Amino acid sequence: MNYIEPGLAVISRYIKGLSPVPPIFGRALKQSETVGPFDGLGLEDRDGAAMPHVQQVRDRACVIGAGGMIGSGLMRALADSCCGDIVGTVCNEAPYFGPMEGVRLERLDLRDKVAVRGFFLAERPARVFLAATSMCGAEAAERSPATYLQEQLEIQTVLIQAAFEAGVRRLLFVGSARLRPQNAPRILEGPDMLADAGNPCDEIFALARIVGLKMCQYYNRQYGTRFMGVLPTSVYGPGDNFRPCMSRVLPGMLQRLHEAKHARLQSVRLSGRCFAGNDLLHVDDMAQACVFLMNLPDEELRRELLRAPGACFITAGSGRVTTVMELAEIAARVVGFDGRLVFDAPRGDGSSCGAVDVSRLESLGWKARIGLEEGVRETYEWYRHNTAHAFWY
């Protein structure tokens, strides 16, 4: 079946010289703009021959899901790294970050299969970061598990296939280190990450990401693509989700402490098992790790992530485990709340991913640089100054 004939009318929606709808922000693409191969990122099959379906791609990086915490972190990291032409996509949400030099932002409904394919065929990016399916909270998946899983699988499948058809040279699928086996040891190495679907609270999320990662691996095996995955630990930072019914431990904790401080309460009840441990990774560190992996030389990329039958993904983390109690003490200090902290562990509080093995990534030359208290302070300051955007998920 041929998936690459959406028609000129659909494709033209994304050619800025023809489209009546301008980009959300950024420079519109001119009809006369030339395209060419991306230097240093040749695309060949396993035998070294050029892949026959691939047309020329532009020297362009694309972030699918640029409006969320991870996606916006990737946009900042790419802009800071002077990666040239950058395009990001959002669905219906308004991004909380403003225009950046060399960055263009487009609106794209990822549930619209034809529109997704039209977007990729029109943009023809060389590098794609798939960050659109980041976890929105265990409770959301529990309320509508069938719908959540179906949508995630469909979105991932269409995105990966559309990237392949458009000749994307490198693709990075953003998963999570929460794909850990339920009874795994605390320190996990890459091949152990997909031993089962994860613990019950995250099962739906884990299943969808496992399929996405395996799809990347199978595309590499069948077509010789360079599709890979990164599994970050618990990511936090500016742009996190502070909506009470969907937030993770840290944003929920900061919100409760903030409200307790202003209400002058003597104590505050916090969700989470106080001794559960997590490796917390600042979103800017995580984004820098993604850009670092995307820019690996071909030889290192083949050796570390594309050598069959090995896994095509790598874990990223800070290398430090912090308990909920330790995190609460840091958060209370940052917020300025000096009352008593009371912990509970309600159903759906999520899992602790413990410590993951980050030695492979560090051996390649990358290491997390943002300290936990510094990162928590930055997250809280963002929350204080961006409350209009902290609950829009």
C-alpha cells in the first residue's frame, strides 16, 4: 500500500508560500527555497547503497510535540546549539515560550494521519525528535485506558512511518526509564529495561513506548534507517504539568507547598511514599542529552545504538537517587514553607524508577550538569511566573 500520496492540496497546507495560514511564529518558507542533503548524515542501507525511496531532505531539525515540557526543552537546546533551521509542532495547546531565533512553530493534529504525512513530505527534515507522546499522568491513563493506548499506538505508528517515507535521516524516540520491570533491581542496564511492561500503574504508558522503541529497531533492521530511542529518568523542570489530577510528584508537591505557605498552614499533606526513590533529571539536561545523541558521529552511532541485535536505545539520568522525603525537604526550602510535612501514598501515585545505568551515555561524553536544588528552584520560579500555562495540559 502506498502511503505517500496525500495529494498536492494537502501537502500545500504546509508549504508556507502557498498556505493561507502563517506559522504560529518564525520565518515562513519561500517557494523558491532550495533543498539539499544534510552534511555528515548520509542515509544508506545495510549494504551501503543509497536507499531508493529517499528524496533530498533539508538541513532542518524537527521537534514533534514542541509545546510540552520535553518538547520545549528540545527547542531551547537546538536553538542554543545553533542547529540552523528548526521547526516544531504543537497540537491545540498554546506554547508557553515565545519566538526564538531560527525557530518556526507549526500547528499539527497528530491524530490526522493525512496531515501528518503531508507535513513530513512538505518539510522533509533531516533530524526528528519525537517528543509528542510524553506521559501526562497515571490517573489520565487509568480513566480511559483503551482510548489512551489506542491513540498512543496510532500516533507513534503514523509518525514513524511518515518519517521513513519522507527520508528522515535520524529519528530520536523519547521514551522513559519508567519502562522498568516491576521487580527489577534498582540499577538497570539497557537490555534489561524492556523485560516486561512495567509495574501496574504505568503499564499502559510502558506498552505504548515499548512498541514505539521496537518499531524503531525493526525499521533499522528492515530498511537500514537510523532510528533510535532515549529513555530519560523522571524529567522535571520549567513547563511541567501542575494540574492537580495529572501532575507528577514534584510539580504537585511544589503547588501544595506554595498554597500552604500563602494560607499560613502549619502542615501540608504530600502524595508519594516518603522513602520511594527516583533519579530526577532536569528537562534542559535531558534535552542536551538528546541533541548530543542526535549529533553522534556515524561510527559511534552504529557501534552504540544500531548494531543488531542490540537495543537501539540508551538511558539518560543524573545518576543520583532522591527519596520523596528528601525532595520534599528541598522543595519546602525553595518555596519557603517551614511547617510539618505529612506523607501519604494514594492509589495512582506512580512508580519509582530508582537508579538507572547511565554509564553508556557518560562514556560517550555526556553528563548531567544541573543540581537538584538549582533545578527545583528554577521549576518553582517558572510556576510562580507562568501560572496561566501551568495547567493547560
